[in-house]
Amino acid sequence: MNATSNKVLYRKCKNRKLSFLHVCEVGVYLPQVSNIIDFINDRIRTTLVEPDPKNVKAINEYFKNFTNITLFPVAVFDHSGTLELVQREASTYVGSLEASPALVNDNYIPDAKDKFTVACKKFDEIDDGTIDLLSVDTEGCEWYVIKNMKSQPQVVSIETHGKLYVNAFYPEITAWIKQHGYIEWYKDNSDTVYIKKGLFDLTLLEKIALSFKGFKLSCRRFRYRLKGKMGL
């Protein structure tokens, strides 16, 4: 058990002296790389959502002595029932999507052997309205999580970008963020982290870092496009 993962999200929240009663991660992948593992280790009430049976087994084993976790072994989508997923190494995405990190960044061509079917639920069937920190990484389906969310978390982390990839639902996500009173806090190489307006004021350094990161991401995307055109 890695009790000192000290991920960026955790460090930044601790530095801001933020406290949470219920944290949630949709799209966990393997337990060791969970974006909220530090909060889990703090024994905060946790909801995990992960559809891949192999990862579900690993999560159950890794956290077998933790009583603060509720695991939903399903995918989150815009309906309840079943859903076809495609697994490309660490990227598992909904087969009907036209854009996901694997498709855009890796030029992956879907293979029948990588496809499998899982149960799926709308997020309002999972969310009880008390989540105050949410992390979502569902390889292109993040919109379906926040679209049907009951809770109003203080902090929301969403995979919005990466290399050439830009979330296909980014306009909808951005509109929802503004409508529900959130602002950008910071970005990393794949996620944008938002906070509720009024939770705290961004420092000048945080504002500069946010702008600079946006510029760097745009430059990086341009470089990847250029390399692609040159066949590099």
C-alpha cells in the first residue's frame, strides 16, 4: 500500500486547507494510480467507479482493508443498461466515441479483440448529492458524468486535453462549468481542475501559471500537429 502518493491534486488541496467529507473518482484504472488515492488513505468516504473487470478485481484486492470505499463496477454513460468498451493499453473508452485519447493521440484502429461489454449507469444513479471532490477520467465520456451530477463539489478535476487530443465535449463542459458557478484553478498535461466560485481567490501566481500552462499546451499541440504533417 502506497500511503504517501502525494499527488498534485492532494497537495494543492492540502495547501489550500480544503477538507472533504466525500470524494469520488470516475474512471480509476489501477488502484495504485488513482487520482484520489491520498484522500482514500486519509480514510475519507470514497466512491469509486471503474468498469473494467480486471481493474475492479485489482481495486478490491488493493483496498480490501478499507471500509471507507464504495465501488461501482460499471461505466457511466447517458443511459443505463450495457455499453461496449474498447481497451487500448491504459485507455479504455466507449466504442461509439469518435474521439478519445487513444484514437487521436495514438492513431489506434479499433480491434475486435479489444472490445468488451459492461453494465452502465447514469451518474445520477450513483451520485447521492454529497460529493465534494470529483475526479473524472473516462477517456472522452466526462461530459456524461457532470451532465447528470446531483452534487455540487467544491473541486472538480476533468480530463479535457492531452497531446493532440481535446475533449470532444469541451464546449458543453465549459458551458456547464460557467452555468454552475465554477472557475478554472489549474491545468496539468491532461486535466483541468475547477473550483466553486468563492471557495478561495486565486493568487497572482496561480493566475499566471494557469495562463502560461494554457499557452504551453497550445504550443505542444501545434508541435504534435506539425510532426504529424511531416511524418515524424
